[in-house]
Amino acid sequence: MRLPEDFWYPVLQSREVGRKPRRFERLGQHLVFWRTRDRQPHAHLDRCPHLGAALSGGSICDDRLVCPFHGFEFDAGGQCRHIPALGRQGGVPKGMAVRTFPVREIDGLIWLWWGKERAEYPAVPQFPLLAEGWRHGTIAVDWPVHYTRAIENQLDVAHLAFVHRTTIGAGGRSFVEGPHVEADFQGIRVWVTNSRDEGRVARSPEQLREAAADRRPSLSFLFPGIWLLNIAPRLQQFVAFVPINERKTRYYLRVYHRHRNLLVAKIFEAMIGLSNRFILNQDRRVVVTQTPADSADAHDDRPIGADRAILEFRRLHAALLARGGSSNQAGAEHGRDGCRSDVSPGG
Ligand code: FES
Ligand SMILES: [Fe+2]
């Protein structure tokens, strides 16, 4: 699938990755995730380089991922370290390695590097809320849509009065002023006011810019796919958009709050989680009907001024695809030069 390259993608919640190897579909790939004894997470293509079996069906032995088919053992860097059929004194053929992706674990999420291998990687894109003492609860929701449509839905400031008429869009506030949008290759910041249409002329872009100067953005988006909605001084919503394949996107939807009492926090998170599921379902009903599936192909759309944030997303996303190419061949390929002669026998 087409994806901007050279980014950290949020792919999983920390709690989904344990010591046992587990298969997940992410970024159009079947991947296997596991942890070494030091709790570090690791990710590889879920395909043994020997005869193509899924490594996720195997086991972990002494911090090595063991293929269930012929017992080849791979270290966390993807190098094959032992081939039982060749014996303890036998070597390991050059190039016997499984494709391995750099991963990071930050704020309860696992991030996977999609792009070229580097000596040093940039920082993971983040809204530094946990460092500021916010707490959170997270739910996961899968949508049968391309990730571009899922992201654009959360940058769309003109749909609330219609799609969410019975919930967050109640009150008929269909008139959109702005949005004022600032956008660059890091992300998109959106300031917007929704009100009832009382025949007023919308404020000029200059007035909107001035009004935005002393306010935090209503919405913030960071490439390749995290989003923050500033609801109230003590309440924010976060989404990590996770491309699964061309037809499926996962939302990790997280409420950030300031409740200190653990019980109150858990009840609050559960209630917001339920309400979020309901509201998101209202979006889903419409977004699944959008054509074409990938907004990069939506050349016949006729956007209006209120769609400015969506247009900025399309512009920057297209530039990122053009910059990095796009393919399933991308991804760091550690250890492609095969096992060294100092490979320790046995294990
Ligand atoms: S297919 Fe994995 S060891 Fe043979
Ligand atoms: Fe919505």
C-alpha cells in the first residue's frame, strides 16, 4: 500500500505485545511482534526466510525467535543464529535473516519505523501530554476504510451538525468560520468556530489568524497519523490512526484527563470510551460510503473553504508520497549481510 516513508508509525498498544510471538497485520504487512527478557519489543516480517512459514506460530527460546517449521533460531536483530538440521558445528548460510523493523515504545504505544535504515532515527512524533501529568484510557476501533479517509474525517470541521446531530453536533451549528489552518511537513494545526447561521458574513482569514494567535489549536495532527482534539482545559482526545491494509484502518482512541482518583478515572474513561464508540459509529456510517477509497485518487472532489484542513492534508500527504516513493519493499532490512562466522553454535 502507498504510505509516506521515513516515519515512525504507531502500530500497537504496548499491552498487545508480550513475550510470546504474535502476528498482526499493519501497514499492509503481516508482522510478528515479541519481547526479549529485557522487555524490549521487536518486530519482523512474519515470514521465515527458509521456506516461508509464519514465525508467529513459533516460540521464544533464550531470547531467540524459533520457527515452528524447522526450528531455525533468529535473534532480535533478525539474524539466523542456529539451524538445527545443520548441527551445532554447522554454519548458517549467508543472508539467512528475517526482515526486521526498528521499533520504539512510548506512551503505551509501539511505534514502527517505515523507511530507510539510518544510523540515527528522528524522535517519535508526540504530543507530550503524559509528561505534563495527564492520564488516559484507550479503546481500539477498526474501520473498513483507507487510512486517508479516516484521517480526513477527523480534520473535517463541517460535518458535525449533520453526522453528529444527536450528539456533539446538536444545536444546528452548521456555520463554519475558517478554519484557520497552519500546515507543514510535521503536521497540521486547525482553529475553527462552529455556530448557528444567523446571516453573518464569516470573518476574514486575517481576523481568524489574529483570533487564533492567543488560543491553542482546536485540532492538531502530526504526520504520519496522530491527532489531538482540544476539548476543554482538562479534557483532550487523541487518536493514533493505524493503517492495517488498503481497506482497513484501526483507531487507537484515547481520552486524556486529569482525574487523580483511580476509581473515578476508570469510570470516567469507561464512560468516555462508550460515548466515543457511539460518536465514531456516526462517522463510520458515512465515511465507509466515500469513493474512491484512497483520497489520493479523489481527483473529482469539489472541496469548499471549510475543507481547508483536509486540503492541506492531501497536499502534504501527496508530497510525502512523492518524496519517499511508496511501496511494500520499504522498511529497514537489518542483517541482510547474513550470519557472521562467529555465530555461536547451539542455543
Ligand atoms: S520455514 Fe522456518 S525453519 Fe523452515
Ligand atoms: Fe465526526
